[in-house]
Amino acid sequence: MNRTKFIEHAGRRIVYMDFSGVDDVEEGLRIIEQARLFVAVQPKRKELLTLVNVEHSRFDDRIVQALKNLAKHDQPWVMAGAVVGMSALQRVIYRVINAFSGRRLAAFETVEEAKAWLVKQTTPVPEVTRPPAG
């Protein structure tokens, strides 16, 4: 089953990357690779909206590296991205991924909040030129 797919919200398409409930690292790596391949075949126009759900998922160093690489890879395609379902530890990892990739992924508590924010985006979210202070 491919966990990356297009969903619709308020008349706009969003790439939904469902990484939720993954507790096996090898499975997580496969799912992240599927997401990379899904984005790679889209037109490279910096217009995709992405929503990543990591609720109840297990991370280790390999998963963190794969997520960093995915965020960096997707940069030329993505106008705006959001993440939901993060634990306190995952929020720390999220900051590292943002700093590494140069992207600004917005964090939300729920999928509905993230979708509502994403569909309001009409221009690419500015990239981070240096890691944010604090």
C-alpha cells in the first residue's frame, strides 16, 4: 500500500504523506522512499502542497536522515509543507530537518488545521537561509 497520495481540500490538491503508526524502521524507510518517488514524478514547478503525518511513529537516526533527505529532495517541487502528529522529541527532530533542508515546514496539531493552512498558501513559503536562532 502506498501511503503517499493526493487528497483534496477546499478545491486544492495536497500531497498527503502518511507516515503515521510506523514502528518498524525498515518499513519507515520504504514509506519515505515511496514518498520521494511520488514527488519526483510530479512536474518540477514549486507548486505542490505537502502534508506529512508522523503521529505515533518511531524514529531513529536512519529515519531522521531519510526525512532530512526527503525534505531537501522535495524542495524544488513544494510551495508549502506542513507536519502533524509530532511528539516532543519529534519536534526537536523537526527543527533539525528544517535547518538541514532550508525549508520551512509548518507544524500543526491536527490534519484539519494543516489542510486549512496549506490551501491558503498561494506563493512559495520563504526558505530558511540560516538556522533560526533559539
